[in-house]
Amino acid sequence: MESRAHAFVALVFVLVLGSALGLAGIWMRHAQPKGQLYSVVSPFSVAGLTDEAPVRFKGVRVGKVEHIGFDPENPRMVLVRISISPETPVTRATFAEMSPQGVTGLSYLSLSDEGKDFSPLSHHPGQLPVIPMHPSFLHVLSHNGESLVNQGNELAIRLNSLLDTRNRQHLDRILAHLDQASQELVSIETAMRPALRTLPSTLLATRSAMTASTRLMGNLDRLAMAAKTPLNSLTKTAGSLRVLSATSQQTLNTLNYRELPQLNRLTRNLQASSETLTALGQTLQRSPQSLLYGRRGPPPGPGEPGFHDGRGVQ
């Protein structure tokens, strides 16, 4: 009787506990905000992605994966149905890619945008908005692995052909020449050390010479400023001499073209008067009486009254 009572109590406890858990689950399910459904179409493998895997938008968790399956219209495409918060800024530029979750081998769905078209993603009745899937870094790396291996093989072959016996000997000679050049540089450095030791004194002398040159330039500037006043005076004097020269030239032109011709005419008149006076003086010397009686005319000729020849014939 007592064992039956214990069993009944245990059964009632289990039923009450199960009912409480069920009610708590229903309450928690209805208490969670209802997310917006989207369909992610992927032509790539989704290995590592599972149901209930988190969905993050730029690192912030905004939802979860609801279902993973194939596209009924194109079985080569994978459809991933996700549920994310309605406040998530999903636009036409939004895309999805898979990202690893540490070293567990699992992945989560990462949403991002390209920053080109920020218009809202359109919703068609009866269809889920589609978000494209971009290849992840691991997928690109695995997809390009073969080409990388081929390029690595080709590079190794070229390196082998480059480092053949002839080229290695050539490299050995180059290294020997470099060693010789380095030794010569060391000897040049050793020879230049005395000059380098005297360089500070040379720089000091150069600095003092530059200081003296600066002082000399200052003195020359002051001398030029002091010579500016005499130069101005010379300029004014040259202007006065230029005016005097112009005046002298004008005076010479007046003498040459107006006064000298008149002086020449006066000189000729004086010369003619002097000749006349000379002739008059000679006449008076020959016949002084002409001053009283006038100048005697010429002697009468033959047949004229008063004509006498040497024989006394009239």
C-alpha cells in the first residue's frame, strides 16, 4: 500500500514537472520576437553550416539558420532559409558568406553589404526575399589551390633552370667581385679617415669664411647706400651739362648760320673800302693838286685840242 502511494506521488510529480516544462517552452517560444525570413541561394558548398547556426550582420548576431536544403527548381543550388531580426538593414547590396567558428569545424552565416545600392530588398507575395551567397576566403583559396600549386611548380622549375651549374658559377664570381669591392671600400674608408678627422676644422673655417663674407656683403650694402647720394648729384650734374651742351650747340648753330655770313660780308666790304682808300692815297701821292683841282682827265689824243706830240706838232 505504501509503495503504491510513493509511485503515485512520483507519477504526479513527473506529470506536473513535464506540464511546467511544456508551458515554459511554449511561453518562451511565443515570447521570442518573430524574425523575418529570407532565402540565401548558394552555388557553393555549405559544409560546416547546420540548422540553428547563428546569422551575424557585420559581426552582430541578428538571427539563425532555419533550414538547409536543395532548390527544387535547380538541385545544383543550395537554399538556406534564415530568420533574422526585422530591424536588420537588409538592402539590395546585402550578401552572405560563410565564416568559420574557431577551430570547431562549424561555420556561421555572415551578412554584409557592398555599399552600392542601399534600397530595401523587395518582397514578393508567396516568395521569400533572396540574398545571394558569395564565396568565402577558404573556398576561394581551395578553388585556386590547384592553380597556386601549378604556379609553384612552374616557379620551382624556373628556379632550377636559373640555378644551373653555369649560373651558379656566375653567381660565385659575382659574390667574389662583391667581396673584392667590399674590401676596396674598406681600404677607401681607411684612406679617408684622416680627411674625415680634419673635416670639422674645415667646416669651422668654412663657417668663419661665410661669416666674414656676410660681414663684407653688409659693408658693401652700406657703401652702396652711402654712394647713392653722390651718384644722384652726378646724375643731376650730367643733366645740367646735357642742357648746357644743348644750349652751346644752339649758339654754335646761330653763329654758323646767321652771324658768320654777315661777318663775312662786313669783312669783304671793309676789304673793298681799304682797297679804295689805298688807291686814293696813291693818287694823292702822285698828284696832290688833284685834291684842289680834282682829278685830271686823260691827255688829249690826236686831233683833239691841246694835243702835242713830241715833235711840237699840234
